[in-house]
Amino acid sequence: MSGTKCADLRLYLLTLQILFFRVRCDFPMPTLTATVLSPFTFVLITLLAIVVTMACSLPIVLLGVIKLLLPLPGVRHAISRYSDRLMWCWCQGLAGLMNLNPRLKWHVSGLEGLSKQNWYLLISNHNSWTDIVVLCVLLRNHIPMNKYFLKQQLAWVPFIGLACWALDMPFMRRYSRSYLLKHPELRGKDIETTRRSCEKFRLHPTTIVNFVEGSRCTEEKRRGQNSPYQNLLQPKAAGIAFTLSTLGSQFERVLNVTLLYPQNERRPFLDLLCGRMQGIVVHVEILPISDEIRGDYFNNKDFKHQFQLWLNTLWQRKDLLITRLRERYRPTV
């Protein structure tokens, strides 16, 4: 490519950044203009994200169908690896879109010592859909591809739902306590789904991600739950306890991840799409897999109490950490 064309391309990209992301430049840009341009940024980034998602999810779904029709161990193993590679391409594409925003700053700690050759159980607090994007983009080159425990409703999201199915991600049904009282036969269905998925994840190194709060944390939910934490919902222990008992010998470590968007806490996903995201804080704590957290959660009351105590202690520390991180990275007027 000639020098003139390279210069033209750089000028074009800089113009996009100035127009759509309000990058600092030599002349002031009125707040009104920035506000008016937010919808255009939203449309541009959303369309590009859809294109990236379609380009990666369609071949993943095709491979998933082949895996379904040819359920041979060797075929499943090879296709799973190719599918993970395509998921990495999706993460890479999203990373490129996030990098278009020059105002976005990452504050990351704790990635040292991770490997793509190990199995990990990743637990995290849950703020918004942004969490999935952030974890995929940030960790794509540090650990095996993330596999999420997803709500059943996400199975119907175009492209994404089928791609997640093809990647063997488990879809979990959430039943209320009153519904389970009327339909006791549904108790334990999520655990059976977890067991089947864990067996598939034995094939090659995997990172299993579980948002143990079970739902995105909002102030309304926190109060309704009467949560003892200032920044979190109460964690649910059964799912990760069963995962650890099933794959405990293969997991290298537990990754305790804390996510925070100090300047964009109200609507982080919308702000991400509109180019208004300013800061992403990620803290990774690497924990050992000890006998303290491996056992029969459903039939051993002593172990159940011990495991809940371990998880609640983690959540107390996470709650205090979020308060400290919010204070450190809070917006300056």
C-alpha cells in the first residue's frame, strides 16, 4: 500500500474517532454535538457487532450440526477445537470495535500466571451484558475460551443462541420457589444440565464461567433480596459446587473475577455501544482448588455449610473490593 493511501486511511480512522467517539482534538467539540452523535455511534457499532457475530456464529452453528450428526469422540474433539477458534475470532472482532473508542481505559490486575492449556472455573459478579463482552475480550489470549451458564431465554437470541448451543454452553431454566412447589419433578434439572455439559468439557482445556449471583445486580434486586452486601446479590452455591465435584480434578484454579464500570454504572451496555464507556476495572484473584471446596454438596450437610461459608467469605471480600475500586476510579468532576 502506498504512503498516500496509508495516510488517507489513518485520516479516515481519525475522522471516525473524532466524529463518533469525541476523541480529544485540537478544537473543542460542544457537548450538544457529542450528544447528537451518540445515536450514530450506536447504529455504527451495533451494525459492525452484528456483522462480526454473524460471520463467526454461522460457521460455528454449521460445525455444531456436523457434530450432532457425527457423534464420534474424535470428530467432537476436532470440531470443538475449531469452534473455539472461531469464538476467539469473534472475541478478536469485538476487541477491535472496543479499541475504536480512544476514551476507553482498562484497569486490569491479576492476569499473571494464567495459561490456555489449563482448565479454570471462573466466578464473577454480574452487572450487565457488558460483562460477557469484557470477559471474552480481555481473557481471549490468557485462558481457554469461556463457556457460560446461560439463561434459557438466550437460546432464542438470533445467531448467538444457536452458536452457544453449538459451543456446548448449558442453558439453565430458572424456576421460582412457588413454581417448584407445584412442580417438584423439575427440581434438580439444572444440576443434570450442568453434569452433561461438564462431561463434554473434559475433552480439551476449558474455562467455565458462572455468574453465581444468578442475575444482574441492581439496587432494586439487592433490596428485594435483603442482601447483606452493599454492591452484590447473594451468591448461589449449588451450581459451582456441583461443577467442582464433577470436574474438580481437572480444574487448575478458581478465578475470582471482580468487574466494575465506575463512570458508566447506570447503563454500561448502552454506553459501550454508544462509545461513552470510559473505564473498565477488572480484578482477577487466582485461587487454589483445595479439598475445602470439593465434596458432596447435596448429601453432606457439613460440606454444604463449609462450601457456603467459603463462597460467602469470597463475596464479603469482593463487596469490600468493589467499594475500594469505586473510590479509586470514581469519576472526577
